Amino acid sequence: MEQSQSHAAEKSIFVRPLLSLTLICCRFPGTVLVLALLLATASLYWTYGHLGFKMSRLDLINPNSSFNKRWLDYIDEFGDSNEAIVIVEGTEHSEVIAALKLFSKKVADFPELYQDIFNVNPSDIHRKEFHNISIENLQKIQQFVAQLDPRNQQPMSETLMEDVANLLPKPESEEDKHQKGVIGFVLLRLINIDTTKFSQGTESIEKLRNIVEEVQTQYTTLEIGLTGMPILENDEMAMSNDAMAKATILAFVGVCVIFMAGFGSLRHPLLAVIALAIAFAWTMGYITLAVGHLNILSIAFGAMLIGLGTDFSVHYLGKYLELRRTGGEVVESLCQSATLVGPGIVVGALTTSAAFYAASFAEFTGVAELGKIVGGGIIFCVITTFTVFPAMIVLATPTAQGKNTPSYNLFNIRPALRPFMAFPVLTLFLFTVGFSYLLLGISKPEKWYDYNLLNLQPEGLESVKWEQRLLSLGTDQGGKNVLFAVSIADSEEELLERRQCFVEQFPELSIEEIVSVPERIRIIQSLTGMLKNMPDQLPEMLSPDVAELLQSLKVFATIEPPTMDDVPSELVSRFKGKTGKHLMRIYTSANIWNMDEMEKFVKDVRSIDSEATGTPLQTYESSKQMREGFISAACYALVVVLVLTWLDFRSLTASFAALLPMFLGFTMMFGILGWLDVPFNPANMIVLPLDFDYVVNDDSWFRQYDDCFSSGFTESWSCVGHWHDVLFVYVGGGVAGDFESLHTRRKG
């Protein structure tokens, strides 16, 4: 077997450099370790003073994307979109209104944290019914009332009467109101947010939650909640931070346990972990210099490097311990390990690093930065594997042959593998059956990608619960205050003209703006006057339906008509920009997380205003860009793997044989996900480029042992015998590193 490995290694250009590097590290181990620690210390010091954080979702999107530019222009004109929503729900109008007023008063005491505090109470929503009807529909009502004038000789239009009847809000009984509940809102904007902190707006949000608790103690029968995009993002960051910290620690512990169990000792796995920690410190310095910051996606690089970085030391340590058990000296065993398995490790590391660096060409900034960070981190991991790791082994190991070297591991998997090697035909048959079954699972899911970011969060998270509650509300309850598209015009005339286009072409959409308020008020005041002047005794010639409808209109006419004083300054600031531009909100009943529905909504809005933006459009475009970014990263990685594998093997047949497990493995993965009905999402899509690492390392291992495995059962079994501990640690460590993420609350 050694001859087979030597034959494979001799063909590599990395043999002599690795041998020379190992000899230097073994001759000056103390110097190598001190220099490595000094560099790690300097890296961490530089990181502490200069590494920034960009924790907004906007930082994940390519700033040159046209849709993102429109969003940034909107924020610049109308202020930051950090609008929080406080929801108060109960059964009594008076109690809900009192709670809203108390909350607004308490929040107003902190002008340095909040601005544009706008109280939307139940009376505002239901009080002035005519004011909630569009201008076009108000004109229909006005036309209907005009036809009731005795001087009008035209017959009553049944279609017009039916339209007017459908426009009027249906009166609710007290029992219906009690069952439906009463809901009010406080809308406010968070200001002075430090976007460099991991969880943005934590101080403001914690203060809001404290105020909610204070109000809740005085109104125990009410339900009071907090949501909105800044709240959701803050909760997501806090949960991600907690999840990532737990996943990293558990992965670190799990890998250590697998190392100790697989190699039968504590000393050597501990040295490998120390080498990985040094590589991690170097990577932090590299991130600070090359990127300058971490975002909400690249913050996951630590957990990824734990799994990726240990793969190199697994192969290296496995070969070293094998040589030591056969009587080799420390330096001799290290040099042979470097020449026998080193080339494959280097090729695997370079290929994996190149695959991640290729992801930096993706349009989605989050994926591009993650690829650059992990690609560099892999290089540092392989450097410490061939420098720091052998230096520490020399310092920590007695020089006597085989002394203090574990002779066995705690888990011997050879008996489990022997039947598969002894009966290859049966093995292939069983695999084909299992593969065919999994293949059927690919057609099972209704959707392969879930865009809904709310589904990534833990069940029971307060902000998610209240966001879903808002989405379930009807527009008469204020539900439309959550998500809307935005159309911006330079003049009032332009906005009104665009509004008319929306009304005529897409009557199913709801429009909200304040430019038409004066005209709306004029029509309502005129309509109210017409209805008040109608005689109490209606003409007998009127049908009962018309008489009933007219009576309903007269009831609404008794309500005080709106005036310009009804438009608060906090609302005006949301519709009129700092340079005088005017804004129009377009609401849809479509689910923002349903891409089919959103695609139609975006298409409709953009057909009238190609420069429209808003949360639904931004979410739609950014979700698509994120998904395409991950797919692009996987495609780039695949191309790099294909090219570098062929350059390494110099044989299409060997390259195909080495990559065949990758295609089979990915197919089985999709089959398993299909049977379990687990879709991809913005969090787990990272598995696509990440899984190429394991394939590349398998290829490098296969490359070093291709001659051995082609020499019949006896020689192949010998290969397995010498590498069963490496196989256990390699697979077990990878599974342990990834499996620990299941212990986090965050679903993604």
C-alpha cells in the first residue's frame, strides 16, 4: 500500500515543497509556534480595533442593483424605514384607546430614540366612514344621491345602486364587535440606530418592550405586542447570534469528542484543535484587512471553518499515527505523512478554496463576501496543518519509536465495512434500490424553495406572531398598514395622474395618498350636505331597496365630515419628502411571501411606475437575488471543481469516477429532502456550495489511493484497515459539526 501511495505522490509537484517545509518546522518547532502565536495575537488585536459589522439586510444586497438604488433613494427622501408597530387588542373601544394614548405619551418622553409617533386607534378607523372610501367611489355615491333628486328625470340605475350598496360598511352588532375584537396601533420610527452593531436598535427596542410591560400592567385584559421590520430584524439577529454561538460551541465540542474517540487519545486531537484555533485567528485578521466587516450571512464562517478546517488535519494525523504505530520516528513519520497524503490535502484545499472564491462573483453581496472569507480561511487552515501542527507534535511527543502513540481507536468500523467490500455486486444492488427509492422523493414537494423569512424563526417568537396577526387583518381593521409598494412623484399632478392609472387598470389594489385629501374633503362635505337636505319622508315611488340604501347613507352623513385637521403631521411626513416629492402607497391583499402572487403584484405596479419600490418589492427582488446568488455560487464552485479535478487527474475517466459520488450524493440529498418535505430557504441554501468541500476532499483521498483500491479485495481491504479511524473521524466529525445546528431554536 505504501508503494501505491508513493507512486501517486511522486506525480505531484507539491511533494518536495511539503517535504522541505516539514523539515524546517520539525527543526525549529519552537520558532514556528512562537511566530504563529505572535501572528495570531496581532490578527486578533487588529480585528478588535478595526473589524466592523453590517447587520442590516440591505448590506446583503448588491448596492449597484437597480431595485436597491430605488429603495435607498426612497429612504433618503422620506426617512429611514425603521418603523415599529405596537398593537393593542381588546374587546372595549375605550380601554384600547386609553392604552394607546398612554403608550404614545410614554414613548414621546424619549425623542432621542423615536420620532413620527402616529396613533391609529379604533375610532380613527371606523369613525369617519366616508373618509375611508376612495374618491372614485365617493363620486359614485354622489351620482346615486343626485339621481334621487325629484328634478332628475333619468331612471335609477340598478347597477349603480348595487355598487353603492357594496361600498357601504356593514353595521356590526355588539356581539359581532365583541367576537371580532378591537385593535389599535401606534406607528413610530426608531432613530439614531447604530448600523455597525450586531443587533441594531437594541436599546430602542428594549425600551419599547419595557414600556409595553408598563402599559400591560395597567391594562391586564388587553393584549399588547410589538412587531415591524426593525423588531423582526433585531429578534432575528439576537436569535442568530445565540444560534450561531451554540452551534459553534457544540460543533467544536462534538468534533473534539469525535477526534478523541476516533484516534484513541486526547493529545493529538487537542493539538489539531489548537492549530485550527490559530488558523481561525489568522482568518479574523484576513477578514479585517480584505473585507473589513462581517454581515448577517458571513458571521456563520466560524462554524463552517470548524468542519472544513479539521478535514485536512484528519488525513494528516491519520497517516502520521499509522506510521508511528509501525515504529517510525516522529520527524520521519511527519515527513512521510507530508509527502504521502500532503499533495492530496493541498489539492483538495486549493480546489475548495477556489470554489468558495468563485462565489465572490455572485451578484448577491452576502454570498460574495462569505465566499471570499471562507476561501481565505481554508488556505490558513491548510497552512497551519503543515506548519503549526507538525511543530506542536514535535514539541509534545517523545522521540522514542512508537512511545505514547495510541495503538487503537475506540470505534473500530472495519467489521461493519467488510461485507460491503467482500460482496461488491450485492452492495451495488442494495445501493441501486435505495437510490431509486430516494429518487422518487424529488417529485414529492410542492415547492423546493421557501422565501418566507418568518418561517426561519422559532415558533412562538412574539414579533413573528404579531406580524402574522397583522397580515391576517382586514383593511377595515388597519391590516393594510403593514406592507405596501411605494410610487414617488415630483408633483401633485403627476401623482394624481398615476393614481388614476392604478384605479382604472387595477381596481383590486388599494391606494393611499394625501394629495387628493382636499378634493376628497370637498366631495364628502358636498355629499353630506346633499344627504342632510334630503326630506325625512322619502317619495313613495322609491323601491324598498333604494329607500333602505338612502337611509343608510343618511346615517353616515350624521357623522362629522373630515377636515384637513384630521391629517396629522406625523402622517404627512410619511407622504411628503424632504425635497417636496409626493408618495403614494399601493396595497395588495396578496401574500408577500408567495412569490407567484408577488410576481403579479410587482408586474402590475411596475407596469405603471417602473421606478416603484417598497417593502414587498424590495423583499421580492432581494429574495430572488439571494436565491440566485446561492445557485450561482454552487455553479461557480462546480465549474472550479470540474476544471481543477481534471487538471489534477489529467484523465476524464478518473475525473468522472471521482466526481460521480458527488452527483449521486446530491441526488440522494434532494430525494431525502423531498420525502421529508423540507424545502430550501435563505438559510440552508448555503449547503449547495459547502457540500463541494466534502467531495473535493474525498477526491484527494481517492487520488492517493486509486492504485491501492484497484489491486483487488485483499489490497483494498488493507487500505480500509489502515484508514478506518480516518474514515470514522472524517465522516463523524463532519456530521457532528453540522448536526449541532439542530440544537438551535432558529429553524433555518
